[in-house]
Amino acid sequence: QVQLVESGGGLVQAGESLTLSCAASGSIFSGNAMGWYRQAPGKQRELVASISSGGSTNYADSVKGRFTISRNNNKNTVFLQMNSLKPGDTAVYYCNAVNWRLYGGHWGQGTQVTVSS
């Protein structure tokens, strides 16, 4: 059974930081590249950062240099450290495998991040 539980969101001011956490079931986490996605109101969900099982990372241009993705393979957990937050980062943030379609398209509840100016 696929389980994804995101946490750590909140309301912050521009320039501040947040760290998001995601606890994933082993079935979707082990051996898979994992990603953090976000969806702002009226916009499509987008991939903002990903990390391979071996630790290689990729970032969307909009967050490069500000966000850092990491994972703990022993605890099936993925993190997203977000620094220098901007109002444009306001969205619901989700974690999932990069190849999430292979797991039935299941998503967690997400965690809301709101950045005020």
C-alpha cells in the first residue's frame, strides 16, 4: 500500500525558511527517485526538486540555489529545505516518486506553504 505523509508547512514571511518532511511507504520509496511537487491555486502541479536513490539532485530553475532536497534511505523519508522564500512559492507541496504513475497515481494530502510579502 502506498502511503505518503507530508508535514512541515506553514505561514512565513518572505525571506524566511521552512523544512518539509515526507514519510513514504517502502513500496514507493525504496530504489526510486523521489520528488517534491507543488501546486498553486489555478496552476498545474509542478516538480520542483528530485533526488535519486543514490542522492543525485535536480531542481527547477525557480528554486535553484534556494531549495535543497535530501533523503534518509533508512527511514524512507524525504526532506525539502526551503530558504529565502518568496510569495511565489506559495502552494500546496507534495512528495511522490518521480515515476508516480507506476504506483496508481496515489498522492498524499500535501502540506500548505504560504509566504507573505
